[in-house]
Amino acid sequence: MESFKRVIEQSDTAAGKAFDLFIQALIILSLISFSIETLPDLEQGTRDLLRQFEVVSVSIFTLEYIARLVVASSKKAYVFSFFGICDLLAILPFYLSTGLDLRSIRSFRLLRLIRIFKFARYSAAAKRFHRAFILAREELVLFLFVTIILIYLSGVGIYYFENPAQPDAFASIFHSLWWAISTLTTVGYGDIYPITVGGKLFTFGILVIGLGIVAVPAGVLASALAKAREID
């Protein structure tokens, strides 16, 4: 049992590395298969072949999930871990037939390649990012709440400016919130935009604030990353 556990959980043996590389290769093939399925005018024979491959790959992923659960030192810890949740979500819809396709989640499982090839420096970088988020979490949480308030106030403001002129585009505050989000994040899809003088002036102010919304968290995180490096 101990040797089986080592093959499943570790990659420091030839068998363990082969197992991990096989699973990773299967994940990549399943992602390619999933992408091919979205092509228009795909022949039915090709769709049937891709479906058969999906059945086989899900069966293997299911056996892998069960094996990892069996050998896990703490089954609860594995089930609720990041990879445990990804493993389950990637196969569960197949059995429940919910119509919700979560196969793309398998891409997160490729992060195990860092452990397989022992990219220690990238692992250290990931730890620094985690430490940086911990250092800056209070500032980031506060900034998140301020941003939510600004988005709401922006939606209210543009609604009062533009609703009389564009009752369809700015039908309510809820409709206006889409404009507020795209404007404050400086995306500006251009699907709805102000046409009144007051609305344009208000938008100018929101765009200036939006630059800060993008810049401030980036600066906070950069500072936290610098501190995290000093700790190392």
C-alpha cells in the first residue's frame, strides 16, 4: 500500500513520474478534444469518436480520483483541497448529466507539472505570491469594498443623467451597473455610452477614478511582493 501511495502522490520514482506524466498528457488531450468539439460543422463520425475518447478519459480520471482519495493521509483535506475540488468538478457533470461542461477546469491540474519536474524556483515564486496576498489582504479587501461602492454610485449617477435621453439603454440602475463596471475598469465596450453633456462629464470623472482602480491594487500587490522577497 505504501508503494502504491508513493506512485500516486509522489514523482520521485520512475513509476510515479510515469503515472503523473500519463495523467498530464491525458489532460492535455482531453482539453484539445473539448476544443475540437466546439468547431462548427463537425462530422458526426468525428463527434462520436471524441465522445468515446471523453468516456475513456473520464473513466481514467475517475479511477485516479478514487485512488488519490484512498491513499490520502487525510481524505477530508484532499477532497476540499484546490486540486481535489478541480479533480471532482472536472468529472462530476459527466455523471450528473447537468449540461454544465466543466472540462476546461482540468487545465488547472496542469499546475502539478511544477511538482513533477521539480521547478523549485516557480514553487518559491508561488509561495511569494501567496505571502504577498496575505500581507496585502487588508488593503485589498478594503479597496474591494470601496470599488463596489463606487460602482454602485456610478450606476446611480449615470442613470439619472442618461435615463431621460436613453430610456432603453439606461432603463434602470441595474442596467446602468453594466456601464459602470465596464467604465470603471477602463474596458469600455462601447455597447452603451452617454450622449448628454452631464453624462459625458460624469463619465470623464469616472474614467479618471477608473485609472486609480486599476493602478492602486497593482501598486499594493507590488509593494507586498517586494516585502515577501525581503522575507525570503
